[in-house]
Amino acid sequence: MNIILMRHGEAIPFAASDSERSLTPNGIAEVTKTSSLLMEGGWVPKAVFCSTRLRAQQTACRVIESMSLSSTPEIINGITPEEEWRSALKIIAANASDGSLFVFHQPILTEIVGYLIESDPHADIHPRAVVAVAYVLSVCDFLPGKATILSSYTP
């Protein structure tokens, strides 16, 4: 199956709480650009999932709007920045189907990608996980080294 793992767009640095940090105008533009690049590459998600954080939800909604999808993002617990990557991977694996897109956070994004493609959660992943990056992976099993990066897009 093919899945897309995406980092949220640029967010304001401070808010009443980390969970309330919203996208900046630049972050919205970054997400729009990455969405366009995904569409140009033929990667249109069939389902969109995101973390409970506002910036991830706004990113997911912007992807849906940019691609004119007729869906709403499904908010899932357990994929926020302070989560342990192994736990987050289990949640992603439990929700994934072919064409799923997951919007979440660093550092668990690169830890999961590193584990899936290199068997090492500390692998040096390229391109780097800048804001609004999207990695398209071919995943047979959610096991170490069993995935391949098919494409990656940065704004």
C-alpha cells in the first residue's frame, strides 16, 4: 500500500498552549504548495488523518481544500510531538489504508520514516523534514526496513 506522511505547515511560535498553535500565512502557503506538488505527482489521498493539534488539523483541512477533496480529516490521538514514535507508528498502521495521508509532527515523523525505510529511527532522511514536507511511502508491512520512499515533496 502507498501512504503519505506529512509534517504540518509553519505555525506561530507561541500560543496559550502548544496544542493551540495555528498556521501562519506562510504555513498555509507551504501546505498549498506541497498539496499542488502531490497532485502533480499523482498522489491524491483517499483518506486524511491528523493529530489533535490545531496546526495539524489546519494543514489537513488545507490539503483537502487545495485538492478539492470531498472528505473531512479524521482526528486521531497518539501522533503528537511528545508521543513515542513506536506508539505513533502502531496508531498509523492501525488506521492506514492505500492512499491514506497522515499529518503530524517532528520528531516522530522522521523517526517513523527512518525506521520504515532504513530500520533506524535515527537515520538521516532526505529531504529533511522541513515544515509541510510530504513523504510518499510504499509499505508492505510496518516493519523495519520494509518501506520505500516513492516520492517526497517540499514547499
